[in-house]
Amino acid sequence: GDPMAEYFRGKRAAAAVAAAAAAGAEPRRVYRGPQGPPNRFDVAPGWRWDGIDRGNGWEKKLLLRRADMGAASKRQHMWSTEDM
């Protein structure tokens, strides 16, 4: 990654915590557990959700289907342009 982007991201987070403390509000809670599974909304696990998929597998099938469609499209394009 970009070291300067990470530096400024950390600087902004520290500034936000300082501003919240000055305003009398408690800082936001941050989830420090493992990375959660991918989901259709790209929601990261938070302190209210631990990232465990407790559903029936529908969303996992949806994401697999999207990936398969993208790969098939790429294969079709490569096949159609291989002799150019």
C-alpha cells in the first residue's frame, strides 16, 4: 500500500478521537477480530457483528455466481480474440 495514505489515515483517526474527546463523546468502538467473509454490501465486521455468516448460504452462492459470470465473460473474450 501507500505509506503516506496510511500515515494520513492514522492521523485523521487520531484527530477524530481527539475531537470526540473534546466534545465529551466517547470514541467509536472498533472490531479487532478476524476479517469477515465477503458480502454483497462489502460490510466489514464491526463491534456489533462478529463477521460469522449465520445464513443459509444464499449470499455465498450469489457471490460465487457473480465470480463465475465474470470469469466466463473473460474466457469468452479471450477465445474470441485469440487469433487477432
